[in-house]
Amino acid sequence: MMKKFNSSDEVLDFAIRAEQDAIDFYSKLYQTAVNTNMKAAYREFILEEKSHKDRLKKLKINGDLSGIETSKITDLKVSDYIPIKTPHENMDYQESLIVVMQREKAAYRLYSDLAEIVNNESLKNLFLMLAAEEAKHKLKFEIEYDDHVNLEN
């Protein structure tokens, strides 16, 4: 069930907190990752999530929505059929990919759902753009999973 919001500021605060949670999540995975490809991907996503957070904060402060675009992203739906994994310190490569795919799927759903509940067209476009970026993240890890994990099994 989606949280009830009373203002655009509440929606933005919620989204900003979600981005900070993602930054914290990827930072922790980055610190414990052994695989160099995963470590590089985590670093990239930390920077992207910080960019998302900065966009949301900028919007909250001055309403600047310049450069927002939405696009459709291919969804392989790999993570839809994988059991839910809980992150832990000793995750192997496959487990890390599964956790990240599930997290990106959740972020996509969050921004898609937020886009559905706002009346402001600019805010809706921002959430759709963020959902598209989260879908790109998920796709990247689905391809990695398909290329490296599925080939090994």
C-alpha cells in the first residue's frame, strides 16, 4: 500500500529519503564487494543515486525541472522470477546481482507509483524519468546475470 501524501514537499521528502537509502545500500555493498565488476557498478550507482537525490532536492528548493526526459526501458523481467534474497555480508556474485535487481525493481515501482499519484505534470515527469533510470539500472544487472550467472549454470 502506498503512503498517503498531503503535499508535493512530502512526496519529494519521501523520494529524497529513498535515494539516500539507495546511496547507503550501494555504499555498504561497495565496501564489501570482492568482484571488481560489481565494485565498479556499485560505485557508478552510488553516483547516480546521489544525482537523483540532488535533482529532487533542487526541485524542492527552486522547482527547476529543466532537461527532464522520459523513455521506455526494456525489461527482461529476470528478477521477477528469482526468489527474494536478503543482503548479507558474505554474498557471492550471483546473490549480489539478485539483491540489486530486486532493489532496482522496487525503486522503479516506487517512482512509477509516485508518478501515478501526483497531479503536478512536472513532478510526474520527474518521477517517470527517475523510474526510467532505475529500470536502466535493473536492466544492466539483468544482462550481467544473464551473461555470467545463467551461462555458468
